[in-house]
Amino acid sequence: MNLPPFKLERYFAKYEFTAEYLLCSSDCEAMSIADLLALEAGAAGKFQQTWLGYTESQGSPALRKEISKLYETIQPEEILVHAGAEEAIFLFMHAALNEGDHIIVHTPCYQSLREVAKSIGCDVSPWRARDENGWALDLDELRHLMRTNTKAIVINTPHNPTGYLMSRADYDALHKFAQENNLLLFSDEVYRESEYDPATRLPAGCDYGDHAVSLGVTSKTYGLAGLRIGWIATKNRKIYETMASLKDYTTICNSAPSEFLAEVAMRNRDKLAERNLGIIKSNLEIMDEFFTHHSSLFTWVATTSALGWDGRICRKRSSGWRSIFLLSSFIPSTRLCDLLHSSFTHCSLFTDDFFTQTHPPSPPLPRRADLPPRREHRRLPRQDFPARFLLAWLTWRHPCSSEHGPSC
């Protein structure tokens, strides 16, 4: 197994805890342990009594029971809890695939959704979501990507990084296609329950049958990344049991305090999702006001799913987890991020897929010596998201009267 560097995570390692403004965050507003426990009477006292021994490898029965309530037909014994979604992705690929297999992966995607399979020796075909199609997937293209050795399809909806939510008709047709062709369908659903309109929410993939495996996590919609709790839900016993066995070689079991806190969170998941969607909608109002005020520089298109620096700024269609900054090709995304971080207010901004692009070498980045004092860490899906973040960048490029910040 030979895995390449995880470009997104290496970039996070460089900037996530040093940049003042993070506009790239894919998780929602977190909270303290005290605030989480306050959602449920008696939870704080029970947390103090949590036993710090080994936990059940498949996840505590109480936690699996709460997670199973996300689904229509899934039972607690069909939930396998992991240390975040990443472990679940890794173990699914190793449980389901062999060298020489072929898989089809919804692209752009989180890097591990394709690279783990490649490291096993699989051929990976990208099933591309395209801007000109509103980021929708083309089912006819999927049919042309099929091979005799195709083993699985990997999808992500609501989609990272575009926010696109597949239509129910296409989603039904996708499941039918997978079943008719005896394919596994790995459905990354970590942003499920973040839809602006619950009426648009798709059924979980695992509720369609034993061909499907659904991926979930506490990090994204619920804003509890620090718990490091993810899971898969599936009726496929072979996949479930193989993943459970492979877990003995990774984490063995999960953190007892994290499992207790995740159990509380899942019992109160509606409150957490409502809180975070409220924050995001409030921040979108700030974005609306900003781009309206600067309409001579940007066009805000409310019917597509991306936000671009090439004068084309768009809002995502139906899922509420974050706004996306889709960078145009006139400047490499990593270079723009470095430029922002080094030149004004330590701002970091990027999207996942652009780390896979190859760009020519860039000249050295400028550095401003007159940076304002460092302030608290800020992110887009956060309550303290600053309305003036883009104006800071524009002011650096087109200075006005203020020495340290925008005043236009």
C-alpha cells in the first residue's frame, strides 16, 4: 500500500490553527462539552461516571441505538462506529475491494474516497460533476464508465465541495443501476440533515438495500468534530463483518467519553442542526449584503452551487453546510491561499478539489509588514464570521484610506 500525501489535510496542518480567518471550513460551529451536556437533563452527572475502560469494538449499544434513528430500516446491530469518517472510508475500501477491481467515484471528492482504492491497486474512474450542469451528475456518463470489473460506485450527497444535492429521481435511478449491475454503492452522507429545506432530504442509501453502505459522522452537520465519532450503516453483513474485523488492526474500539457525548448529541441532533443552519443562514445574509454592495466586482448567482473568484459568485442550491469558493484558473488555489495568509489578516481560503490540480511554479509571494494584531480564530460557518473579510482582500489589492484594514 502506497498512499500519497493527503493534500487537503497537509494544507490544514499548515494553516488551520495559525490562520486568523478560515473560509474553508467544512464543519459547522462547535461547542463546549458543558454546552453539549446542557442539552439534556442529568447528562453532566452521567458523564462524570463514564468508565474509562475499553469499549465495545462495534460501538456502544446505546450509541448505535441513537444513530440507527437516522434511518428508516436500519437496526442498531447494522451500525458500526468508527474513529471519525476517515477510518470508515479506509476500512470500507479494504473490506470491499481487491487489486485489479474498478470503482467509479463522484468527483470532485474528499481525497481518500479515491486514493485508498488506488493504493489497493484498483482502477478509479472519476464521475465528474460539472459546473456547466449545475454540478449535477450525468447518469448516462455513469453507464459509459462501467467495466466488466467494476465493483463499486462512490457518491457524496449533499456534495463536498459544491453543496449539490442530487434529485430524488436521479438518486432512485442510481440505486436501481447499482442493484441491476450487482455493484456496491458507498454513499457519503456526512452532510445529511444540513439541507435548507427538509423536504428535499434524500433517503439514506442504506435504506435502499444491502448493496448500499451509508457513511455518517458527528463532525459536519452537528459541528462536533472533536468527538472523532463516525459510522457506517448497512444491511450487507459481509461488508459489515469484514470491516469490523479489520478495525481490530486500526483503532480496535472508540473513546468512551466520545461515545457518551456522541450519544447525547444524537439524541439532540435536531437542536444541533437547527442551531448550525441558523448560523449559516445568518452568514449568508452577510454575504448577500456584501456582494450586493460590490456588484460591480462580483455577480451573485443564486441558482448554482459555487462561489468563484472570476467574477462569478454563486450560492449553493439546497444543502446548508457551507459556502464554496471555487477558484478560477487564472490563479492556482493554493497560491491564492498562501497569498491571503501571508499578505493580509492571515486569511486562509480554498476548496478541496483544487489541491489535485498541477500548476506551474509561481513567483515569491509578497508579505505585508503592517498586519493588524491577531484576533480570535474565525470560520465561515461560525457565529463570529466577519462581514468584511473579502473587503480586506480587495482593499489590499485596491488600497483605500485605512492602513490596516478596509474603510471603503
